[in-house]
Amino acid sequence: ACHARISTSSAVLGLPELRSGILPGFGGTQRLPRLVGLRKALEMILMSKLVYGDNARVMGLVDGISSADLLTTTACHWAKDILAHRRP
């Protein structure tokens, strides 16, 4: 539940709870289909499919990609842009 998501290209994103026998929750199953579409969301929710940062950007799961050493700086710039209404 955030306005923007920034990731590194090497980050691995997903809902791995199913691998432990736990159904995904905490809103991820509600928000994920809105971000990536129903087909991709079902793959991630039901099969614990993991996505790397570059693919996550293409899918719409993250809004931007940054290098690991500039991640905090990039996230702060995005937050300031959102606050100043320069980003949706």
C-alpha cells in the first residue's frame, strides 16, 4: 500500500508464503492483480512464481529501477516528486 515502488534489477519479488504452506495475505492478493493483471497475479499467488527486478518493472509491479548504491537516494527523490505532484 504505497504510492510508488522502487527496486534494484537484481531484487527477487513475489509471494513465497505458499512454499511454506501459508496462503498469501496482508493485502498482496488484493493489490497484485491491479498492478500486474489477473493472469500474472494468479501465477505469483498460486504457484509462488518469483519475479526479478527488471521483469517486475516491465510487468508494472515496480515503478522504477535503481542501482543498489543509489536506491535510498532514488526513493527519496521519487517521494519528493510525489509530494510536489510531479508524479502520479
